[in-house]
Amino acid sequence: MSEKLSKVLKAAGLDLLSCMQCGACTGSCPSGRHTGLNTRRILRDARKNRASVLSDDALWLCTTCYTCQERCPRDIPITDALLELRRLAVKEGFMLPEHRRISEMVEECGHAVPLDEETKQKREELGLDPIPETVQKYPEALQEVRSLLKACKFDELTAEK
């Protein structure tokens, strides 16, 4: 696994070896102030080819605001590296239950957060269509979304392993 991790990051153009562990990423992270996200530790673990980085729940705490990337003195694409690590984690079967549920919702109804009856009612009270111009309004569009997800094997990727 560790060899694969190193190869995937390198193929993505992410040179984590240039990281000098200054801590600017972790120190400037808005999520890190409120969660266990330690960007520097995750990058260090990835750099050391520790496969455990893929099963680290903190990997999913990044909100992809790109603050760390903008402040990195070595211009390391940190957020892109985290996203690549997430991609590999999912491919290896690691995914938080919350993210798995969101994936299921996208497969079921075309949205991560589908409209409920209360929201539809509030929209009508405001003079809006109860369902906005989204996949939920057009069943044929939902079928297209499902076809696309199946074609790219999203269902297989996000299935419980």
C-alpha cells in the first residue's frame, strides 16, 4: 500500500518531499481551530508513505478552502494533495459514514441534500416553485445522473466494503 500511496501522489504532480514542515498550513487552517485536523501531520504521514493516513478520520475534516495552499511558502498544492489522498482512501474502502450517506443520497435522488416537504412548502409560501430547476424536478434528469454515476462506477466506489 505505501508504495502505491507514494506513486499516486507523485503521478498527481504532488511533490510532498519539498515540504519543510514549517506548520503554516496547520496554523492557518480554519477547520483545524475547531477540529482534529492537522494538515502538517497528514502531509508528513503521506510523505513517509504511511498507509494509515488513508484511514485517518481527520483527512475528511478539510473543507477545501485552500487557505493552507495559499500560505504555503513552498507552493505545495496542499489541498489538492488532501483531495488526492481522499480519492485514494475511497478507492481503498475508507470513507466516513456521513460521506457514504451523502453518496447514497446523490445516487438515490441526485442531490446530497434533497428537498423535504417542509422546504417545498416554505418555497411555495415565498412564491417560488416548490421544486427548483434541479434533478429533483425532472425524473428523466435523475435517470441521466444515475446513468453517469454507474458509468463512472461511482456506485462501486462508494459501496460498503
